[in-house]
Amino acid sequence: MVTDYKKFDLFGKTLIQKVDFKSPFKFAFPVAEQACFLYMRKGQLTFQSEGQQQKIEAHRSLLLNCLSSDKQIQETSREAEGEIVIVTFHPDILKKVYDREIPLIFKSSSEVSNQNSSTINNNFLIQKYIEGLLFYFDNPSLVNDELLVLKLKEIILLLAQTKDAAHIQVILSQLFSPAAYSFKQIIEANLFQQFGMEELAQKTNLSISSFKRKFKKLYDDSPANYIKSKRLERAAELLIASSARITDIAFDCGFNDLANFTKSFHERYKQTPTNYRLKGG
């Protein structure tokens, strides 16, 4: 469970998060066109992706591409406590920040382009960077957009200088490289967007009828039921893992009407979102 949660937003999107937790704890990364830098400051977590697991120990970090599904971190050991810091790289924010010249680390490399995560061998400078972020979490009144842009550029510069830079470049370059996404990747990348069926079908270049047939074949479920289910599951996770307002969580998970979200949530979990959060699930 989350014992403390703080975040800084840049241009309307979450840039930096600090999560204090104790066992049991689980967080599923949202499927989106973004990458995440995760620093394990205290404790230990298990990172799971596509059926494989790896340990992230204290003072170690990981960079991952969030486009694919089934990426999560969890801790199930008794009495375990920990703290993680997450920096999220949003392509639109990066393009805005680097409006003149994209750094080399975001440009395509010659390595295989389907790499989804890279463990980073932390050096002294990255640890000092994290300590600097902690200072601002303790002094949030000092934080503004200009400072956050500087902190974003700073971590990118540090990542580019680590000995893992080649692997990091493979992941970050995908944020700017056009790709031929599969049907499933398109669905997963847009699960929590404010899209209707017509817009999703358009993104897959299929008619509504063809879209529904292909969806049923791949997911053995109707688009409406599957998407609603995934959005509710994500909302349930965020109710426990964050202190965000229920209205904001509903919107971030693809619901544009709070009343409809509350009704759907109650039908699925037999309690209101407020009670679900109070009871811890």
C-alpha cells in the first residue's frame, strides 16, 4: 500500500513522482507512448514484463518503454517498506522542451528497435540528481515549470553519459520514431483516451464492423466490454496507489462522466470509489 505520494506536473502532465510504500504494493504502468525512468531509493521491488521478472534493489534504476502492456512493479514481502522516484518522458513535452534540436540520445540507433527496458548501472551523479529531487519534494513552493524543464534536461543528460547509454538510446529513440503498430498495440496505447469506437476503428484503418470482428477474434470480448473493464481496473489501482481526486482518476482512465464512472465502478466492485479507497481495495 502507498504510505505517501507526491508529484510534480509539467505542461499538464505528470513528470516526476515519489512513492513511499509498504508491503503489499503493486503498480501497473499505464500503456502509453512514453518512457519511464524508475529509481529505487529504498527497499526492493520486482519488475515484471511479458512473463519475465527481475529484481530492482536499492540505489538501482530502470528505464522502460511503456507502449507494451503487462509492465508492473510489486513488493509482497512482509513488513517491507520502500521508496521509488519515477520520471516520465512524454514525447510531446520533449518536443516542446527541445524545440530547436533533439538530443542525440533521442535519435534512432543501429541497435534492435524493439528493446523495452534497460537496467541502469547508477553512478554517483544520478544518485545526487535524485537527492536534489527529494529536496524539492520537501520544498514544493520552490518548484515551477522552468525548474522542471531543467530537471528533465538534467536527467536526460545524465542518462546519455552512463555506460548503458546505447541501450537507453534504443528505448528513448522510439518516442520519436514512427512505427507500424500492431492492432493490439494501438488498442493498448489508447485504452485510457477519451476515444469512442469510431475513433479507435479509424486508428486501426478499419471500418466499424471489421474493427469489431477483429477485436472479438483477438480478445474474445466486445470492444466496449473489454475497454470498460480495463479502465475500471486501472482506476481501482490508482485509487489505492495515488492521492489524486476521484474526478481526475476517472478522467485519466477514459471516463468523461463522473456519475457514469461511479455507477460502473459500483457494478464491478460492489462499492463506491470512495469506499474502495478508504478500505484499501
